[in-house]
Amino acid sequence: MELHDVWFVLIAVLWIGYFFLEGFDFGVGVLTKLLARDRREKRVLINTIGPVWDGNEVWLLSAGGATFAAFPEWYATLFSGFYLPLLIILVCLIVRGVSFEYRHKRPEDRWQTNWEHAIFWCSLIPAFLWGVAFANIVRGVKIDGEMEYVGNFFDLLNPYSLLGGLVTLTLFTFHGAVFVALKTLGDIRTRARALALKLGLVTAVLALVFLTWTQVDRGDGTSLIAMIIAVVALVAAIGANQLGREGWSFAFSGVTIIAAVAMLFLTLFPNVMPSSLNDAWNLTVTNASSTPYTLKIMTWCAGIATPLVLLYQGWTYWVFRKRIGTQHIADAH
């Protein structure tokens, strides 16, 4: 296996890690409107991800940085062609982070309500737009012979990509509901499981249609295996949730995300960004990659740094592993 193939796999792993971890972050943000009944319950939901949400975003930075260094042509075409949706995602991530920190700084009801609205919308919009973006990458976009995107924003809003956005939105919200059930106590835990069932059923329908469409259009034997794993894991997650086994349900919902994203990358390879105008203009792991020397240096750096990142992030989750409930929330000043 060549180094550019290795880095395609590593970038896929980074995106899988990001969607696995940030997925339930986004889901919890959406659930602050769908699940929480009052401000105290919203504080419970936010506190479940409070110690980890910013660490989860490290995976996005790593994926973007790795793409820039390993596949500069892919990075350039992607960020220029998808400029507007990626800018919207970036603004949402900034506002969302500020919302977590500023929401409790003042006691006025209007102040806190506005920041809570920001948490909801800045979780929902990226969860939807990431699906739109990756569906377009797999489907192919208008790239010319100079490796430049020649389409417009509305070309990205096609039925396949919009369905992909709905899949990521519902899947992440389901993932978040299962995480809330795993991390909370009392009535909110019970309601999270009930809502997870409804979300899981909607997700199962949308995901089955989207993954089948992807498989028929671009899939092969390996992507079919990944699709089957994703579907079976999602059904298992819904079943475990109904049995009150939140840990298993969260694990299976995570496997669903892992297998679904892996399927997208399997259907993509050896392309990194197909052209819908001419197959000869596809960006591939070969024509979009950096020099072998650059990839070699990156491999050594990744081999040293990645285990350290995994260790400190795993330690963070272990420290903050206990459940919380409304009884743990102090009265507002």
C-alpha cells in the first residue's frame, strides 16, 4: 500500500472519529429544544457534554489539517467549491462554543434564552450540512480539467445530498438521545429513551434509503458489507435502547456511524473528489496528494501524536463518566 493510500485511510478514520464524537454533541444540542422541559433540564443536557465537546472538535481540526497536508489539491478544491456551506458550519461552531461559555454569565431570562436558541440552531445546522457536503463528495460535483469547482451553491442542494443531510441530522440526534439516556438519571433518562425510539425509527428509514441509493450508484462488495453492518447496528441500537441497555445502545449507534461513514469512503476510493463532468477530471489519491517525502514525515508525526491524543481524550471520558440529574444542578443565582 502506498503512503497516499494510507493517508486516505487515516483521513477517513479522523472523519469517523469526528462524527462519532461530535455526532452526539450535535444531538444533545438539538435535544435542548426537543427533550428538555425547563432551564434546569437544559443545564443537565449541556452538562453531559460540557467536559468533552471542545475536545471532540479536535478531530475536525485534525481531519482538516491532514487533508491540507496530505492532499492539497483535494483541500483546495473542496474548500473553494464548498466555501459557503463550510463557512456556515464554521460560524455555527464558533457561535455554539461561545454559547456554552456565555449562556450562564448573566441571570436575565432573555440573555440565557437567546444563547439557548444559538445552541440549538448551531447544532442542528452543522449536523445537516455535514451530510449534504459528504453526499456531494461521494456523488461527484462539477470539477473541470484544472481541478477547480465550476458549479454554484445551488448545485450542492440536490435530492441525494439533501437526503444525506437528513440522515446525518436524524442519526446524530438519535446518537445524542442515547448518550443522554446513558448519562442522566430520573425522568429525563426515561424520556430520552422514549424519544430515542422515535428518532431511531425515522433514522432507520432515511438511512436505509440513502445507503441503498449510494450502494446502487457507486458501491461494490466491500461497501455492501459496511452497509449491512450499519443497518444491523442501527436496529441493534434501537433494540438495546428499548431494553434499557443504554451502554450497548450507545455502542451500537456508534458502530452505525462508523460503518456508514466507512461505506462512503469505500465508495469514494480511489477518488477523493469525483467530477460529474468527466471521469478523467476526478481528483484521486494519486493526482491530489503531496510528495512522498511529505507523506513520510506526516506518518512519523501522526504515529507519535495520535496515541497521546487518544490517551488524554479517553482519560477525560473516564473522569467524567458518572450520570447526572436535575438534583445535581444548583439553583440559578
